[in-house]
Amino acid sequence: MLSTKVFIMVFCLAVVHLRATSAACWSTNACIDKGVCTNLGGTAQAGHCTGAAHIQCCTCPRCIDETACRNSGGTPGAGICPGAANIKCCKGGNGGGGGGSTGPAPSKPTNTMLTGLADILRSAGVNVVEVAGWKTRGHGVMASVKGILVHHTAGPASGDFPSLGVVRDGTGSLAGPLAQLGLGRSGTWWVIAAGRCYHAGSTIDDSIYGNSNAIGIEAEGTGLPATDSGHANWPEVQYQSYIKGVKALQKAYGVATARVIGHKEAAVPKGRKIDPNFSMAEFRSKLG
């Protein structure tokens, strides 16, 4: 009987631990029937809501103005986008593009989770690893995507992406996630979070480069030596993948090259950050 009791106690503790560590849905109001979620244009994720199995966390990949949605040929759905009443989940349509477009028009996400990140990167032909739970991970939703901040991890000298745990979970002084994306030395991208991440700190313009408005990318690197010249301290396969991934993100979200900047350029006061330790002028010249 003693061994049975011990087993039951261990089992119960394991269940409690799993429930405690499972990421909660970005909003309790987004815990809805998975079929309703799909009909509204959202993506249902199990394991983030209490109640019956069919009640799942619903995230919308395209929260935009209702009129803009209709003008693009889409169907707006209410209830799964935060923000003003006119912001709806847009299902279908051409993303707002006009006639003569050679591809999907850039998305202008508003108060939403960036659940399309993995597909965007795959479209660039790079290797992608989706970290479990990434579509509901974040410090709330992203207000917009107006900028892209380029970082390095200042992490260990070996391994592909040993900083994953820190970027996902944070440190003792700063809760994770610390960036939406990670980039390994092999050129593999790690999709870590779809929501707001604590990567920017105070910036030259928080309405563009702050945590709520800019995607953060943490590329694995020691950060040494500190330099703003060339990219000789980076594996070429990683550097080229950085360029490919950022170009894909720019295209998807309509981010101008001038708004792709290094943390060292965005951070205030000037000199607060040194990352990345390569030339941002050279990097931007490769983006076109």
C-alpha cells in the first residue's frame, strides 16, 4: 500500500507541475470552441485553456480594421482580436493588395500574436525549429510590426543555439520570452514566441523599435570582439541566413530597410548596447 500511495502522490505532483508550467492563453476571452475559432479565421491551440477539450486558445494571424478586411476581399470575424471594436480577425482576402501584385501584400498586424512567423521564415528557404508553445508565448500581444531589431546573444562559444533556454524563459531579473526569434550558428532559425518580448529596453523611438512594435532576433554569438566593422567574427552560413530571414520578415510585414537596425543603434542612452558585433551598414546593404 505504501508504494501505491507514493506512486499516486508522485503522479499528482507531476500533473500539478504540468498545469503550473503550461503557458496560459493570451486572453481568457480567447478560450473558445475550436470550430468557432476556425470559422472566425483563427488558429486553435490545445492545452492553454481550462474546461472541455474542444475549448482551445484562439489566436488570429491577421487582426486588422474591419473595412480594410472587406476591401481586401476578406471576411472579418469578431471576438478574437484585442483592441478597438473595429479590429477584427480577417479571414481570406489578398492581404490588402491591389491589382497587378506579384505576391501577397504586406500584412499590417494590429494588437495580435504573430502566429505566421514560422511560415514566413520557411518561405525564405531557411531551416526552422518551432519551439513548443511559441504561438501563445509572449508578454501580451504585439501592437504592430514597424521595426526589426538585430541582436546577438553574448552566449557560449560553442553549440548551435545554447541560449534558447534564456531567450525563452528569461533570467532571474527579466522574465522571458526575450525575443520572438533565435538564429543558430548553423543558420537554423528558432521560433520562440508570437507575442511581445522583452528585448529592446528604452529605444530612440519606442513607437517603432520598442518591445510592442518591433520583432527581436537573438542570433547566437559571443559578441566578441566588440566591433562595428564587417562580419568576420560570424559563420558565413549564419550571416547569410540572417539576411534571408530578415528579408522575408520585411516582405511579410512591410518593414523598410531603414527600420532594420541593431540594438546598439536603437538603445538609449547611446552606448548602452554593443550588439550585434558586425557592421549594420553592410547588413542593410544586403537587404536591398
